[in-house]
Amino acid sequence: MHEAGIAMSIIETAAAHLEKSGYGKVDSVSVRIGAASGVVPECLRFAFNAARAGTPLENAELLIEEVHVKGLCPACGKSFITEEKYFLSCPGCGQPGVRMVAGRELDIMEIEVS
Ligand SMILES: [Zn+2]
């Protein structure tokens, strides 16, 4: 499972951050996940909850911000947001070749320690 590896790397990153900070535990980790990143938020949450046992993130909460796919059409210059994972063509002018300018995010935004 793809999400298991991502959950592990989030935990490792947060644990390393915790060690550097000198605090005792991680309270929460905020991540931003794009709709086109290939990561399913529910799967990531499940994997995170399974993988955090016995780590300094044992009681940490995973806060997931989902980012919609945003496209920019080079033909007409319009930008738009979709619930889908991709664009086949521009919803404005119908031309193919829409550039994806958001939606592939897979970033740790914030790690709260105490
Ligand atoms: Zn267009």
C-alpha cells in the first residue's frame, strides 16, 4: 500500500523534528494533499493510525487539508478548479492541453509538539 510508506515518512519526519525541538511528544501533524497526488486521505489516515503505535506520535492527530485540482488553460488564459483528478479539455474554450497548477501537493505543513 502506497499510503503506508507515506505515513511512515510523515512519522519519521515528525519524529526527527521532535528530537531537534527538545519537546516530548507530537500533538499533531498537518499535511496538504492534492486530489491528483494519488494519495487517498482516508487510506493515509488509516495507515498513519496503524503506524504511529510505539512512536513519539502515538497520540498525534493527522490533520489533512485536501487541495482541489486547479487548471490553467494556455489557449484562453482562464484558470479553474475541479472536483475531478484531471482535465481532459478546457471547460471554458474546449481546447486540450490544460496545465495543472495545483492538486499534486503532498506536503507536511506543520508539526505541533509539546
Ligand atoms: Zn480555455
